[in-house]
Amino acid sequence: MGRPARVKSIDALQAMSAALTCFRDDAAGALDDLEMEIRRALQWIGEDCRQYWKQEIRRGEDRVIESQRQLEHAEMFRRAEGQHSPCVEEQKALARAKQRLETARRKAEAVKHWIVAIDRAVNEYRAIRSHLVNWLDADFPRAVAVLNRMITALETYIRLEAPTDEHDLIARALAASPVQTDDPEKAKEPQTPPPESLTPHPPTPNT
């Protein structure tokens, strides 16, 4: 048999019920906001970043081709003039173009890696989130409903037990404190104190 509950304040139970309802609303709102942020992140890395670095690779390849063409043109011009010095500026420009192209390729590979890693982490999170959502949508409302029924039952009990007026309070007090007598029949009858005129007085001494 379970131990009886020691409820000292119904107001505290009502406050707890209201707080639980607020918690449920806040938790559901936070989960919805987080889901929106996750979708934005997946779109950013899965579409925006991937497309950006894909375009950077194409631009990098075009820059390398253009830098290579300018270097060859400069070398041809120097040979036509009988110069044998290297085309330093054109070589530096070609090196920078190749470096930028290599950076774009590394970034594109990194984006592919992180797309897979983030998808895996999101799937794990959503599996855990589904349990919490089911609890908030099903188990949690049932628990709050049980608490509210307990509050209603306690309020009904208090209304039944509480004295309605002063006469009810006096009657309950008299019923709780019966008059002590040797006669069981008289014990059931209410005792009325004798009037003052019938109360015997001691005789007055002669002076």
C-alpha cells in the first residue's frame, strides 16, 4: 500500500501545473527553432558552400589558363627581342593562380567531408529528438491531466469538509466534544445551564 501524500498547498500544485505547461510550450518552441536552424545549416553547407567552391574551381582553372597564356606570350615577346631574362611577374601571377585553384579544390573536398559528417550528426540528433517530441505530445499531457485531476479532487474534498457557516462550525465542535455523564440516555441530550434565578445562593449571616 502506498504512503499517503502530504499536500500542504493546493496553490503550489496549481503553480506546478502551470509551470509544466509553460515548460512544454517552451520546449516545443525551442525544438522547432532548432530544427529551422539545422535546415539552414544543411542548406548552407550542402548547397551554398558546395556551389561556391565549385564555381571557384572553374574560375581558378580559367585564371591558370589565362596566366599560362600571358607567360607564354611574354616569353615569346622577349625571345623576339633577343632577351633571355625570365618573365618574373608573369611567373608569379601563374603561381598565384595555381595556388588559388589548389585552395579551391581543397575547400571543395572539405565541404564534401563535412556534408557527410553533419548529415550523420543530424540524423543522430533527430532520432533522439523524436523520443522527446513523442513524450511532449503524448506522455507529458497525460501527466499534467493527472495532476489537474488530483487538484480538482483535493478542492472538492476541501469544499465538502470545510464548515459552511458559524452554526455548522459550532455543531461540529459540540459533536466532537460530548458531555460526560453516567447516564447514557442523558449523554445524548444537549445540556442547558440552569438560569441564574434558580441557582441556589448561600444564606446571608445575621449581623
